[in-house]
Amino acid sequence: MLVTAATAWCAKPFVIPELREWSDNADTGAFSLTEGTRVVIPEDACDALARYAQTFADDIKRPLVRETSGFWRTLTFTAKSAEPGDIVLRVVPDDKANPEAYTLTAGQSGILIEAPTPLGAFWGTRTILQVFADQGDTFPGGVAKDWPEYAKRGFMFDCGRKPFALETLRQLAKICAYYKLNELHLHLSDNYIWLHRYGEWFPQEVKTAADILKVEPSAGGFRLENGKYPELTSKDIFYTKEQFKALTAEAAAQGVTIVPELDVPGHALQMVRVRPDLMYKGSVGGKHDMERAAMLDLSNPETLPFVASIFDEYIDEGVFSGQVVHTGTDEYYGDNESYRKFVDAFCKHIRSKGKTPRLWGSFSHKRGKTPVESTGVQMNIWSMGWQNPVEATKAGFEIMNTLDIWMYIVPSGNGSVGGYGDDLNTQWVYDNWTPVTFPKTKPEDLDRSKVLGGSWAMWNDNAFLTDPGLCAEDLMPRIQKNCATVAQKTWATANTRGYKAFLAQVQSQAKALDAEEPQPWEMAFTVTVPEGEDKPLLLATGPETDLYAVSPVNGNVGFRREGAQYTFDCTLPKGKPVRLTFHSEKHKTWLTVDGKRVEGNPVRQHYPKTCKFFTLAKPATRLAD
């Protein structure tokens, strides 16, 4: 690469997570992006580097960085054809280096990223994107040497209980990639966590755990298309196998591995609905007795083959194409020995399919004589009561720190922070947490070679009977902030900047990631409902939202959000033109008809009394004037 003289001093770029090392070079000048800039790779580059380079080139074109189109593109080149102004990605194999490390050399003549693996080179492109966004498409002259402290850096998203459009999952992968988080853990099946409340809501219909299986809409969610058991799949929102394969491939092209989870043998209400004969028959006691509706009977010899057949369909057909498959295994209230026997056998089955099983650690709570093989098994440490991390590493399990008291949120809209709160206490995490931080535990007591890294989790326990109505747009700002914080503490761990500066930087990146607070919008239509017709009349559509002049639920004006229908107290006259205007802002959506506001909030189709928040994503496509 050519070097030209310059006199400007080049400060360390402010990126998240922080660069591990930076050497400024006032003599090389700053790099500036122009219409002639090319993203180039060697002509003999592997397919993985080519995919990452294409992703990077596409990102530069898109509003991820700017709002104008450009001419940037990937090209191949030989050593003799690199030109001034190029951004060059190159793999330089090094078995001794961290596989996700990279060296970035920037100057007026261009940028060179060298890494031992294609993934390392890709992380260098995320640094470039952040600096371009922050410094107006320029990069200071200097050399960055960067590498992660921990191998696994992730975010767990519960879309099992609460339905989300596929577009939301695609956005989550983009956010993870931007902050060099390399795992998006998708919790794809679960059920309402407070099953005992069904007796309160349906006192005539629900007397026993078995009665919950009959209540519609079901308290369970299973978000994947299933061929062997079609009735397993949720009816509101689900992902086809091809959609999930495409999502996994798209995430992989951004350096993010999808970790799919189907939760067994507890949290398995949808599976029990398919095979009610396999519901746990023992006594649990107290309010947890209703949990039997979501617990599989592990003493039944048919349970393991049934569960294995569900997982096998996704593994054998390449739907679960990543290395790690999460089996759940948390909060099972049945017999300890049968639980340990099942988990051991099922993990061995997953390994026999060429995959690495991961589970929510529970063996400190589910103690027993039955041995559980730890070789090749990964574990989220989520509760000190259910799984002690020192015991886990001594037993040979590889662990990830996802401890509930610090790294769990359950969005409610009440503004609380900390474990199980509305949001993470990110300042505490930023100042204090690392993947080896556990209460009353010295890091040296852990087998550090078994600590893979850490993650945070968004649990949507507030669903079904107690869903307050928070939607993807409401959740994105906290997702972006929390991902950035956990990325900082799993990649760099140490902070050289204070939390206020860090938070300001996070907020400055929100627009680039479509993670801003919900913005006000309105859409107006002139509508004439045909006389003699009662069929639904759709006005606009999008991944998250449909707008209706005639709702399919009751014929009123309304909209669809998260698979549910909402309707206003308004029915349009037939054969007469009416001016409808939908208005939305954070937590509010309302309707005006010929300039007059319709009184009251929209009413949700299911469990309307719990819905408090009505943020609505603007639909992308108008179907009517």
C-alpha cells in the first residue's frame, strides 16, 4: 500500500468494543472514503472471505452508514493491482494467533486488514463502519491490533413465548454483528411462565394441569415449522424451515452464529399438547403443580425418542446448521435421577449427530447419583441456586456467564433495572462485570480454560395472559444498548472511558442500527367500503404491521401486530368515502375519521385487559390511496 505524508495527529478511534491496541501515525494521514473506493480481496481468497467482503461492501452502500448510494463493490486483485484508496481484506494464517484477531493499518493511501481467519478480517470491517459513521467517512492514520478476550459473546432472545416477525430477528443479527457479538441465541419454544394463573383467568375451564392444554389460544409457543408434528407449530407467527435456513445464512455472513434452542423437558407445553400421554404424572406441589402441563414424563421410555425426533428433523434437514444446539433443560421440577438420566442420554444423542449440546445449568439443584457426561457439553450459568459455576467447571463443563441477577431482563415497561427488571443495569455491568464475575466466587476458583464467555438474555415472560403490549420497536433501544455493553465486557473487558462517554457513543449509533426510540408517524387513506361486502379490507402491509379498514376479526377499523389483531371502536359506513388517518408514537396508536379522533385505545384480540402499550411500526407498503 502506498504511503503519503500528512501532519495531522490521529487519535485512537472510539469504537465499541474498544480497540485493544492503537498506534497513531501522523505521517500517513487519514483515510477518506470516496466514490472510487474499492473493497478488494485476493483473487485466490476463500469463499468465507468473499462473503464477508460482500457484506462489508453492501453495508457501506446502505444506510447502515450513510443515506446516499455509492459505487463501492468487491473486486478480486493480484498483489500488483492494489490501488491507492482501496480497502483490502487479507487472510494471513497463523495457528498461534487468536482466530478472531485482526490488524488494521490505515493511512491516506488506503486501509489494510490482515487476520488469521476470514472472521477476524470481518471484525475489522465492523471497526471501519463504526469509525466512518462517527468521523464522517474518514479513518485516522494508524495501526489497530484487536482481538477478543473471550470466544463466546452473545445475546439470547426469547421469541418462543412472544411472537416476533422474521425481520426483527434479522435486525438482531445486524446489531450483534455491529458490536462483534458472535452468537445470537434464539429461544424458539416455551410457554407462559405463570401457568397457575390460568386457573384465575379461566376458573370454569381450568381445574388441573391437563386442562391448560385445552385452553385456546394456547399458553405455549413453538416458532418453527415442523413436518412430523404440524400441530406443534404456533399458528400466529412461525418461521418456515427455509426462512430459518436463510436467517442462519444471513447471520453467518455477518459473523454471527445462530444458536437455536428448543426447551425440554420442562417449558415444553406445545410438545405435551402433541403427546398428552407424555405429560409428567408425579406430584410437584403448590402452584408449581400446574407446571406439569409443560413437563414431559422422563420415566416414560417413549419420551426421549419423541424429543429426539423433533430435534433430528431440524438437524438432519440442515435447519440447525450451526455447531451448537441448545436443549434447554432448565426449571424441571420432576424426579432428579430421571432428569439426570434424560439429560445425559439426550446430550449424547445430540453429540452423535455431530453437534455440540448446550444447556441451562441445573445440576447443583438436580443433584443425584446418576452420572452426566460433561465432555463436549456447554452450559449457561444462569442461577447460582440451580448451577454453581465452580462445580460446573470442575466437572468438566464449558460455561457461559448469563447469570440472572445481572444479565436477565423481563421487559414490562415499568422502568426497573437489574436482574429480571425492565432493563439491564448497564452502568453496573460496564463498571463491574466480566464473564468470570459470580457472587461469592473467586475467579481463580474457576477452571478458566472452561469459561467460554458470556451473554445477556431478554426473557419475554410477560406474554399471553400478562403481555403489556411492548413490541419490537419498543425493545430495540435497550437491545442495542445491552448488546454494546456486553460486547465491551466480553471482547475488551477493561474500560478506558467512563460510562457516560460510552453511553453517549451507543446512543449516537442508534440511528445506524434502526434502534432509536419509536418515531411518530401517520398514514391517511380515503376509503369507500363496497356495499354488500363483508370481507376484510387491507390498506397497508409490512413485516410488523397491517392496517385494515375492515378487520378480519369483527369488521371494525384495526391493525395487525405481532400476529394479533387490534380493533378500534369504529365501523365504517358502506358505499360512502371516509378519510381514515392512523397515528402512532411511542406507546400510543390512535385513529381519526374525517378529522375526528375515535375515543379509546385499540382493543387486542386476545387478553385485551393486559395491553397497555400500543407502539406500531409503520407499514412499508400502501395498498390503497
